[in-house]
Amino acid sequence: MVTTLGSQLSLQLTALVLRVADPTPEPEDVKAGWPALGLFLLLVGFVVFLFFSLVKRLRNVETARKTGVYGDAPETDGTPNETGADPAVDPATEPGGDPSGERGDAPPTPRA
């Protein structure tokens, strides 16, 4: 009983002290003003800048991933290259391939 009465009394005393120490301003005295609007617009502009910067960085990462920078195999668009050969196959190491690395329609040179 004593602790309940003491806690209620301390709550009422705290509310009274707060009411006296921090009076609520009148509605006509409260205004945000032009500096607050300028700061808000500045922050909005900064967020828009960060958004476009993020989009640019993500495009760079996607391009790097497609070219194989991160260790993955480079992606192709599905069209064959101009020679029609597989770009992953080295003709110098293939059986019957030209070890000189030259390509063309010339017949292979005989070896002695």
C-alpha cells in the first residue's frame, strides 16, 4: 500500500514539474521557416544524387560481371563470332589445328 501511494505521488509530482518547467508554446508562435525548407530540399537533392550514383555503380558492376572480371566465364550474346569458331577453343592446341596460331585459307606448310 505504501509503495503504490509513493509511486503515484512521484508520478504526479514529475508531471507537475514537467508542466511548469516546459510550457507548451502557442500555435501562432510555432513555425518552421525558410532555413528548414532549404535544408529539407538540400537533403532531398542529396538523396537523389546518391540514387543516381548507386544506379551507375550497379551498371558498372553488371558490365564487369558480364565480361568476366570477377572470375566467372564471360557471357556471350548468343551470336557466333565472325569465324564461326568457339572462342573458348584454342586452335593451336586442337588436333589438326594450326600450331602457329595463324588463321586463314592458306594450306598448311609441310614440315621437314
